[in-house]
Amino acid sequence: MLAESAFRGKHQPKLAEALEDARRRRYAVLLVWALDRVSREGIEAMLLTARQFRDRGVRVLSLQEPWTDGPQEMQELLGATLDLLTAPGLWQSVPHATGAHHASNAKQLNAALTKVANEATPK
């Protein structure tokens, strides 16, 4: 269990270890409180880290973002979205902001994905 905060980046050694363990297929699910706890370097870094886990066969589930635990179709959509959002060079053309702007973007992304997940989940 990783109990290091990403706030000041002290979790980097543990995160690298978790990625290596994922590569070795030592676990299949990474449970986090919230996706922004994986990286405090903005949404780009958070998405890239989530993609690295996905590429190693590990599902990243968040207690605060229910859309991370949806039906298989939703997981495939999320995977395609991560591929698109982490494409090389995509973020180079996007003006970077910090602080509240990143938090606002993350909240908007969370709300949009939660809405899609709710609509895609069979009733």
C-alpha cells in the first residue's frame, strides 16, 4: 500500500516502484483516493501516469471518480480517451496554466466522464 502524498512529489520513488511492479504483473488494480493524487503536476501528467499503468495491464480505480469503474465498454472508451489525450505533441500547442486552472479542468473532465459513464451504464 502506497501512503505517500503526491503534493510535494515525495511519492516519485514509490510511484516508479508501483509502475515496475505493474510491469511485472504483480497486481491488476491500483486503487487511489483521487486521480490527482497520482500526480500533482497537472492533468497531463496525471493522464500520462494513468496510461502507463493501463499499458502495463493495471486498471486505475479512483474512489472520487466513479467513472473509472464502469462497464467494459466504458473502460475501452476511457482507454481510447487516454490514448488521445496523451498523444505525443498534443499538449505542446495547449497553453499551460497552473493552480486553479488545472483544478477547474480536472473537475470539468471528471464531470463529463461521470456523465458519460452514467449514460453508458445499463439500468
